[in-house]
Amino acid sequence: MNERYISWLKQAEKDLEWAKDSLTHHHYAQTCFIAQQIGEKSLKALAYYRGFDVIKSHSIVKIAQELKINGPIANAGQRLDLYYISSRYPDAVPDMGIPSEYFNEEQAKEAISYAEFILKNINKLITAKDHS
């Protein structure tokens, strides 16, 4: 086990605070992006916990596949991966718009709920292993 996993989990938890703060201030695109980051960091924490040395992907789905995780966590990751690029780059949204004008409160709230779901379940997986 690589103790680095603790740092990844702590950062994911801090990022969740940041996402909620961004939502409160109506920064919906930024909320969606940081929600994706929470999912990614949570899964990277599990990878380090399981002994991985390097995790090169930024895709939650790809990391979940490497960890042999499917079902609800992978499904939540699939939704969050949609925000990795589209929530940051103007050429990723239709009609010459910008992400800050494209994303809405409903999407941001949904993104946070997926991120919280992944973080909570990764914490459970790690905690269950620590107590067995």
C-alpha cells in the first residue's frame, strides 16, 4: 500500500468544499469541472491504496476500469467525465459560447451529487479493507 492515497483522499475532500462554494456563487461550469476532479482523485486514492505506482489517466471511467470497478461508481464517473473538457474550454460548447454561460445550476448540483457518491464509496472501500 502506498500511503500517498491519504493525500489524494484529503484533496478530494477539500475539492468537495470548493465545489460547494463554487455552486453557492453560481460558478456552475467550475463546479462541474471540480466535481470531475473529486471523482478522479477519489479513484486515484484507491489505486494508490491498492499499490499502484502511477496512474496516468484523467478519465474516471478509465481509472475505474483499471481498478476493475463497474456499476454505480463507474456510471457516476461516466457522467462526470463529460465535464473534464467541456466545462473549461470555449471550443467545447456549442454556438461559440463559453462554459461559464453554458452550464446551469441543475447540472452543477448533479455533478456534486455524483462526486459525493464516488468519494463516499471509495472511502467505504478503503475503510472496509482497513477493518478486515
